[in-house]
Amino acid sequence: MTRAQRWDLARLIDPISPADFFDGHFESKMLQVSREDRSYYQSLLSMADIDRVLTTLHLSSPAVHMANAAKPNLSSDDYCYPSGLIDPTRLYQEYEQGGTIVLNNLEGSLPTLMSLCRSMEAKFSSRFQCNIYVTPPNAQGLKSHYDTHCVFVLQIAGRKRWKTYGTPLERPLRGQDFRPGTHEAGEVTSEFDLEPGDMVYVPRGLMHDAISDDEASCHITLGVLPNSWTDLLLEAIARVSLQDPELRRSLPVGFASQGFEREKARAFFKELLQRVADQADFDAAIDHFAEDLVSTRHALVYGQMGQIARLSSLKIDDVAAPRPSLLFHLVKDEERVKVMAYGGSISLPIHAAESLEYALTTDEYRIGDIPGDLDDPGKLVLIKKLVREGLVEVL
């Protein structure tokens, strides 16, 4: 896969710019893109890819499961062996009878989808998951519902008629799941067809449903799994509690009794909130989430064998670039600069910090143009090290 063929947010939502998306749509407003280009997402996934995965990879439930709005009692016993492995023959029988095949986290099996997820993670600083939905003609997998995470829906094959409704719960957190009978859909707010090459972004909390027409439908759902400000606040409070014994006091004796007087406890509660506000370390809390994200993203280093082979003849006029799927976190002190990535880290002298940051954040560059205190031999040493670590590639 060449750099021009790789997928990122800009290519995913074109002609909408990422800046316009974040300003006007992210977590707040649906975005629909119609292209009249049935092959637009062809390089990401095909029906043949799905058939190969289902019939050769010996996947299990719930990694693969089925949904049928007309058959709510459908269970894994209907399409799995007793071991839990998918029985492709019975799976396709249920599919023929109106069942939607759902493949969860398929990015683990298809490199194109893994690369897409990683590029999105680098852009959003959030984890992404990739689920596939294959629906037979004139069928509906899920009834009206909302998701607790935002999704990008990429139509691969067939056509689906979409309807959106109200938002019964704005920006729901994980755990605030849709509950039938409690969350009502409300009036239809939009209705449209999603055809191959089209895309719709659905913010979390927005009620929606979709039904296929007279041909089979397949779409990719990219789910955004972010950390929220609630997560950050809880982490900050936890860190303060490790330092401040006042936050570690037990709740007042007898607080659960009917006659407990709350006025004094209420005043102490407000005092604790102020203590947290005075002592909370924003940088330490957000660094925790940054390090957690980058430490759990394993390396995607397609073509690394060829990259290593080029190092012996690397020249100062060669062009390098950070890996498109690179996620890293940079930490500095007075003596060293440390790059955390792929579950590990590398450490360099602080005088290399400017050159290192440039090499990891600039789209493309001539090695000799790297700024900082390194001379040309030092720049070559730096790039060779970063290539070996899978952080940079030579173009």
C-alpha cells in the first residue's frame, strides 16, 4: 500500500475537510456524504474478503454474531458449533432467512482496516474499533437505537434506507446504553439512502435505524471510543487522594440513617471539591491517558524488511517521513528526551530533542533539512534508529 493509497480522516470524509468536521459535526451533528462513486471504498473491503474471513479463519461468537429485528430470539446456538466456533453453513442459512452478520473488530484480521483504524486513532487520540454489517435483501438487523459512541458508517455494497430520530440522551457515556421502552425514538428527523461509496457520521446518542433494499448490503462501522472529561476528572481526583489524607476520610458515621444531619457534611464536601481544584494536576492526568493509548497500540510496520535493507546506503539527501499510523508520546527532562510508542520507549540525549520531534511530526522531509543541533552524520544516525524502531520510514 503506497502512502497515496492509505486511508485517513481527510480521505474518509472528502470533500468535507477535517477542520469543518471537528468544528461543526463531531459529537454534535450528523454528517452525510453522497459521492455517486460506487468504488470509493473498494480498496478497504469487499464481499469476497468477508466470505474468506467467515469460511477460513475459524472465528467464534461473539466476535461474529447475528442480528435480526424480525427474530429477536436468534442466538449463537442457531449458527455456532457447541464449541462456540462459527458454523459457516448454518450462519449463511440464517443470513438467507433475514439475519444480519456482524463481524466485530475485524481490523485484527484485515491490514487495510487496521491501518485505517490506526490513522484515525492518531488523528483523534482515541481508540477505534471496526465492525462489519452484512445484511441480506429487504432485511433489518437492529431496531431503532442509539450508540454510546460516535460512528462513521461507510457503505461498501448494496443500498440501505436510513432514518434518524431524536437524541434522548446527549453524549451518553459508556454504560448509559440504549434501553427499549425507556428511550423513545421520537419523530423522524431525516431519511436518506446510503449507497456504495457514501458515508454517514452519526454522533453518539442519535437514534437511528436502517433497512436494506432488494440487494444485499454491507457497511463498515468505525466506532470512536474516546476518554471523556469525566474520565480525566476522576483520574485527577484519584491522584489528589493519594496525596491528600482529607479525601481519604471515611464518610460520616451514621450518614445512612434517617435522622442524619447533612449540613456539616455538605460543607465538608464543598471544601473537598476546592481542595481537589487547588491540587489537581491536569498535565499528569492527561499524560496518563496519552501514555495508556500509545502503549497499547502495537507496531504497524508494513515493508520493514525493505526499510532495514536501505539503511546501509542511506544518504543525507534521502527523504523520510513518520509512519502514517504512528502514535507516540514525548517526555523531556533536563538531560533526556524519551519517545513512548508501541508499548516501549527509546531515550536520547536532550540535545537531540528538536531534531527528534521534527522527524516524528513533519509529513515529509529531506534528512539533511532536519533542524536542531545534530550534524549530518548525527541526522543519519537518528533516522536509522527511528527506522529500526518502526517510527519513521524512508520514502
